[in-house]
Amino acid sequence: MKIPDTQQHTASIELLLLAAIWGASFMFMRVGAPEFGPIVFTTLRTGIAAIFLIMCLVLFKETKALKGRWRDIFVVGALNTAIPFALFSFATLTLTAGTASVLNATAPMFGAIVAYLWLKDKLSLSAIFGLFIGFIGVYLLVSDNLHFGMELTEESVNKNALLPTLAAMLAALCYGISANYTKKYLSTIKPLALAAGSQIAATAMLLPLSLFFIPETLPSTNAIWSVILIGVICTGVAYILFFRLIAQLGPAKAISVTYLIPAFGILWGALFLGETISLMMVIGGSVILFGVALTTGVLQRK
């Protein structure tokens, strides 16, 4: 079915807005996660988002949309929210906002692998080549901060990007699994209900764990504002936009927001956190996006 031009134009604007919002989430994680800790920060993020989205559900009278679907919603809440949010919060303790946002762009690659293994979707030769290229890009992106030697100083351990990079990649894998699970089992649920349900489920899973990681000192005002903004705007509003785009454009086109997020992640990190945009970041990021484009068939289609 062809999408009307007006609807297509609106969807394009929403796609750009979503990329800007999600790009900012990595900046907020860099500010808030070190003070709250990854688990507490993620719990507060999903809790604030859940409260915001529940109010939206009540306002738009969609509370009944979740009835009888909680098992699947809890799966998506874990794979699309609780686990990846916590992993990225941990990763940003070491990685810059720009680097983390670029690693997030590998989600469609993992989505393609999961679709091939689980849903039996075809994986073309160019897609396989794209996967190979994409993972080379990941290595280039973080190669300056990888330390494989046995003799490490305390400073090099703290700056070693290996574990944070693996955490970010595992988060991207969770996104890939979740996208396919949503497509298979939850495609009929309204976007607002799915967004609210996933945040409620994630909060329910994270809350008991967060009690063991309560920070000893009160976080700063900047950290508090970062968790409020990431909860309301980068999670609550963003997920409504994302699931709305999936409903309007389909998952394949909606996931194209991934190509835009790194640009905003790097931009916000440089403007507000003073992060350096290195040559290797540009090269590695470009190679990753090229690999993602080949994997998802964007270049092939064009």
C-alpha cells in the first residue's frame, strides 16, 4: 500500500526528530549514569517513562489494549528496554556519547542475523559482506582504546574500551532480537500501549535489583535532570514516535532511524560535553553505517 505524500512527509520529520532525541539519550547517560550507577539510572529512566506513558494511556483511553498480552510485553520489556538500557548506561561510563551512539547503529545488523536464524529471512551475499564490513568498523571505532595485553595499569584498565564495547554490542543484539519478536508476536498492539507496557515491564524487572545499588551520596542537579529528561523525552516520547513509525512505515523503514542517531549522538556530545570528534571515530562510524546499509539492503535497493 502506497503511503500518501502528506503522511510520508510527516513521517520523515518524525524520523529526524526521533533520531535527534535518541542521539541525546547517550549524552544524558554520560551525565547521569556515573553518579546514579547504571542500574539505578536505568530503573529511574524506565520508571519515569512508565509513569508518563501510563498517563498517556489513560488520557487516550487505551488501557485495555494491554489485556492478555503481558507475557509477550515482558519479553519485549526485557529485550528492548531493561537489558539494553542498563548495558548502554554501563558502556557510557567509559565510552563517549558519540562512540556509544555509533555502536547502537549495529542493531539492524544483529536484527538481520536474528531474522535469518529465527524467521528464516534470506541473507544475500551483499548482506553477509555488509556484516563483515560493519564489524570491522566497530573495531576501527574503538581500536585506540582496546588493550589485549596482560600487563595493564590501573589507568589503562579504567580506559579499556573492550568490555564497554562488548556491552554495547550485546545491547544492540537485544534490540535486534526484540525487533523480530515484536514483528512476530506484537504487531497488532497499538504503539502507545506497546511503549507503555514495555516500560512498565522493564521497571518491574529492574526495581528489585536497583535496591542493591542505591548511591551513597545524592547525585548532582545535572544528573537528576539528565534522568528526568531521558525518562520523559528520550524514552517516553521517543518510544511513542518509534512504534508510531513502525505502524506507519513498517519496521524496515522505521529502523532507518539508526542511520541518523550517530550524527546527533556525536553532535550533542561535542556541543554539550566537549567530546572530541576524532578521525578514527569518523572512519569507524562511516564503515559501520556502510556495513549496516549493505546488511539491510538499503544500498542494494537503491
